[in-house]
Amino acid sequence: MRTLIEAKEEVIIKEIKCDFYLFRKLASMGIAPSRKIKVIARVKNGPLIVGFENSMLVISTEIASKIMVGD
């Protein structure tokens, strides 16, 4: 599992290492284990823009570092 992914890379969320409240907030936005996401853009030392299904979401690097992904 890893947290660092590049732009245009498609991955599956394996685990989210955070407290219950952040997990619930992410899940309500569609970010949950087993979800396939694609990084649309990555700003150096800044947020990531991820896409899944018909949605896009901006995630801070702090939150993104808690999301473990795999191929």
C-alpha cells in the first residue's frame, strides 16, 4: 500500500487511516475503501484533484496522506 500517487494514475483505495469523524466525512463525499479513483491533477506541495464516477473532489495533502491506495 502507498499514499503517493501521480497525476493521471488510477488506483483503488485500500484503507483510510484517520479518526471516525474524518472517515465519515470522506465517506459522505464518496471517498471510501474499495473505491476506484483517478488523480486528475496534483499541485506540487498542494492539493490533489481526484475523480471518481461522475465527480471530482479537491483533497488537501494532509488528508491525502491518510488514504492508503493500491493498484
